[in-house]
Amino acid sequence: MCGLNAIFAYGAGAPNVEPGELIAVRDAMTERGPDAEGSWISADGRVVLGHRRLSIIDLSQAANQPMALAGGRVRVAYNGEIYNFRALRRRLQAEGRVFETESDTEVLLHLYDRDGPEMVRHLRGMFAFALWDEERRGMLLGRDPFGIKPLYYTDDGKTLRAASQVKALLAGGGVGGAPDPAGHVGFFLFGYVPEPHTLYADIRAVAAGSTLWIDAAGGRRIERYFEPARQLAATPAMPSAAPPPLDLGKALRESVEHHLVADVPVGVFLSAGLDSAAITGLASEFRNGDLDTMTLGFAEFQGTSRDETPLAEAVAATYGTRHRTRWVTGGDFRDDAPALMAAMDQPSIDGVNTYFVAKEAAAMGLKVALSGLGGDELFGGYDTFRQVPALVGRLGWVPGGAALGRGLRVVAAPLLGHLARYISPKAAGILEYATTYGDAYLLRRGLFMPWELGSVLDADLLRAGWRELAPRLALETTSSGIARPRAKVAALEMTWYMANQLLRDADWAGMAHSLEIRVPLVDAELFAQVAPHVGGPGAPTKQAMAAAPDEPLPRAVLERPKSGFFVPVREWLEGAEAGGGKSGGERGLRGWARRVYAAAWGAAA
């Protein structure tokens, strides 16, 4: 896990790159890579690469970056891990290629030299990179299939700039600070900023599962090599032939084994949930008792059903891990809140739990930890997998339902306003937002409903942002062409909530403590095996996943009802609206959203 940055002055009228900008952007990401720093500037001053390194594989200085092939015809600055790099290296060596390090970075260079941009199709891992091709005088930006690792860029028509963080690009001084209305609307609508948008008009995210090429002539090409929705759409509702047999235990075991590849100790974030418990069980099969686990406990939940610590400790005992529980209090939250919000590269209503468990992992001396993130999306664990199809099925058939629902919402608004303490504002949109999967998903996952956005955003910014973001159309496009209801919801969850919130939160929260968080359940190879079965007869479930370890999970964990992971942010917020009623937690999240937005945009403004 590292931080990278790159600048390419490709336009004839573009000034040469300022070395000071390179250093300012690079060193704004020190937490991402405290072990080493590096930079390269081309002889003509038109191209630079910068890097901050967190050493995980090949800890020697020879593996520092930016790294180049002999003769300098290809150079790269790279963030992430290629889990199959040793197999790729063996194949390349069999073809006569000579390696000077034991790093996965050098494999990237040789693979590009052989296959060009198509090399990304051979990579199993999480990655983002900026690669300079001297012979073709062009730069290639690339990102892993699910977008686990972030990569942002800005292009003014003359100069391309890229970095692992939005804040790092801003630190260089070469990027404007004008708002992207769609990013601001997206944040209050979802609780995260949906890609490719950021809060800034000039900064965009490189799309997950894509590459972007730009050369000295200004020619550019964007290629999308992976989309989960596209793979899910490839399976019809009633396929003429059965999908390939799925050995789920083997597929999970293989993914976990790949994600354990490291030259430093690897731990596991362990909760009382099936995902992290199963990963702990599988990882223990490869580590023979040499495995660290850590769990968060909250004083507010101690002794209640929301206390994760007793069951997590039972899992740790079952698999003989070195376990530690980190108790977090409201005082810890208040003390860390400024640093936590500063670490958010873009505002998010989530990530608090990951921030504190990553802090504990780092205190234990770890640089790498596995997370169970992605299990609910892959195996249908969220209630959205039941609620969204049910909502569309029960109300979506009503002729003119959307228009009728809109009218009822407007008429009922004053009454619902008086009952807001007890009824969620979403209740007003049940009929209006029940006609399509995209709308029903927005109703379920939305933070502020569309008709409420005027209370938190300027009217002109809201109007422009809604038009550009077009969220209802974008959501519906994600699920269109997918036949099976559960697969529709899986596509929505993976493309929106998982990609824009969970994975991004894992990145910034881990990097705040120089910790690499790996996600074995968010793996393109695993997904390729599971996808044909999603939503079909005998589709793999969370219980099937939990049955994968050779040593069974404790019965209390297997039989525990799905409850989600709760963080008492509402109780911790100073002056929070802590009153009772159904919408108390919802109001708490909205208050937290306003706070992190103010910290992010207020600091920028």
C-alpha cells in the first residue's frame, strides 16, 4: 500500500513540471507510505513520477519506486498488491526475462513491456498505477477491477495530473477549487461522493476496472475491462444450460491464500459476523496458529446484543489466534474526531469503525490486515436483497404509481413533517419510488431523499448537480439488463455502496495508520466463479460461505441473526439529537453527514 502521483505536461503550450509541485503532492501522502520516498523527472522536464512506500513485499531498497526497466523505456509508480505476481514472474522468466528484485512492481513493468495496456487482465489484486512509456511517449493510468485502490486525475487540456488522493492533488497547487455540483448532491443523497465525481469540478476518479491512456499528441483512450454488472447481466433468468459447478470452499480458500501473500505479518479484523469469522478460519489453515486478530468493542453496547466482543473472542479461541479487543469510548471519538475527519479524502458518513480497528492493528505492529468487506454484497447478506425486490413486486405494478406517489407525497408533506420524530422521511416516497429497482434502492440506501436536498444545499448548486448526476437514471442503468432480482441488487450494492463507500472508507481509514487493508471477498477471480450462480437455484449464501473452514465456526456465531455492525456515533456527537423514535439513528447519521461535509468543504472553501 502506497501513495503515487504523476504529472505529464503533454500540451505544446504547457509549462514544464515544477519539481516543487511533485514533492508537495507526494509528501501530502506520507501516511500512505512512511517507509520510503522516491521521485523521477524526465530529462526534458515534461514528465514526473512520485511515490511514498509502505513496504509489504520485498522490503529491500531495490524495490523502492518509481521503478524502471533497464534503459528506462518503461517506468511506474504503483499502489497496491498483485497477489499472483509470483506465478506471473515464473511465466515471464520462462520467456527469458530477467528480474532484479523480488517485488510485484517489477512484474508490472515486464508485463506491460510484453502486453501493453492489456496487462491488467492478467493481474489478480488491488492496484492503481501511473506508467510512463518512453517509446510511445504516453502515460497509462490503471485501476483494479473493483476499485479497491483509489486513483484521481485532473486534465486541463495541456497537463495531466494524477494521485492516490484528492487532497494530495489540491496540495500541489495546480488544481482549481471550484465545486463539482454532482459530487455535492451525491454526498447528501448517498452519504458518500459517487464516482467519477469528487467535490471538485476539476478532479475525477479513474473508473474502477479501467485504464486511461494519454500521449504527447493529446490522444486519449479509456477502456473499461471489468464491470460487475456486466458479468451479472451475462446470466439469463432461465439459462439453457447449468452454470459451471461451484466449489465455494475451494474458491474462498484460494482467495484467502492469495491475500495472505506478504513479507510482513498479516492480521484479520474480526467481528461477530460470518464474513470475518470465516476469513479467520480459512486464514488460520495457512498460518498454523501464527495469526493476529483484533475486535472493536464499544462501552455503550457492552452487555447488549450489539456487543461483538464475546463472539469474536470465541472465534479467536476456536482458531487459536493472538487476539486483542480495542474498547472505544465517546472520549476516544471526540479526541480523534479532528484527525479522523482530516484523514477522509472525501466526506463519508461511515468508516469510523474501520478507523479505530485500523488504529489498533497498527498499535499491534501490523502493516496488513484482512477484512470481511464484500461478503454481504456477494452472498446477499443485506436486507436490501429482500426489501428492494419486495417493494417493486408489491407496488411497482400500480399504473401511474410514480406520478400518484409524487402527488401523495406533496399533499402529505406537512403531516409527515410533524411526525418526523417518529416516522422516517422516506415513508413519503414509498409509492413514488417503488416502480423500478433503481428507485427502490435509492429509497432504501439514500441518506437525504431527493425532495429534502433543498434543506442542505444551495438551490443553484442542487439544480446543476441533480442534472449532471442524474442519480435515478444512473441507478436504473446499473441494474438494467440483469434478469435475476438478487443479481440486480448485487450489481447495485457492488457498484454504488461497496465501491463508493465501503472500499473507499477502508482505504482512507487504513492509510491514516499506514495499514494495508485487504479484502479477500472482493476478488475478481472469486466473483467470476460465483457470479453465474447469483440469484439462481442453489445460489451460494452467507451460511454456505461460513461452512467453508475445515474447523467449523462456533455454533453461537453460525446461529446469530444478521444484525449489522453498529457504531454509536449518534451517542458520541456533541449535541446530537438522541431522542427516541424510529428516526433517531437516521437523524444522527444526518447530523454526522453535515459535520463531515463542513469539515471537508469548509476547509477547502
